[in-house]
Amino acid sequence: MAVASKKLGSKVQIVITDTGIGISDEDAQKVFERFYRTEKSRNRRYGGSGIGLAIAKQLVEAHEGRIWIECVPEKGTAVYITLPSS
């Protein structure tokens, strides 16, 4: 996993990347929904509640930012966060 940031005009962009198996396009569209889990075999007891990215989205948007995911199956996933800089 890697974390990087850069200034984009009046905004700051943070990018978190991994080199995992990636997320399908279908799952990538839903990962910010509450209680959504990409791995169906997981449950609350063994895999979290599925609310982490939903909370992250609310926090980012509360600060007038944007969060999204870009994936390449079998290559990895990148989570982008753009926030206004002060």
C-alpha cells in the first residue's frame, strides 16, 4: 500500500493505492454504500460491518471534497480523495 498527496490548484488530492486483486466495476460502484461488502463470504463477526467507506465519503463530502475509486482487476485499487486546501 502507498499513500501520496499533491496540490491541484486550490485543492489537495490524496491517493491511496494497493497492488491487490482489485475490485470489479460492479463492486466499485457500490463500495460507498452502507453495509456493502465486496466479499460476500464475510460477515460482521469475521470481516467488518461494511460502513468504513460510507463514513469516509460522508466526512470527505462534509468538507466539500470528493472521494472515488479506480480499479484495475488483478493489478490493484486506488482511492482518490480531493479536498479544498486552506
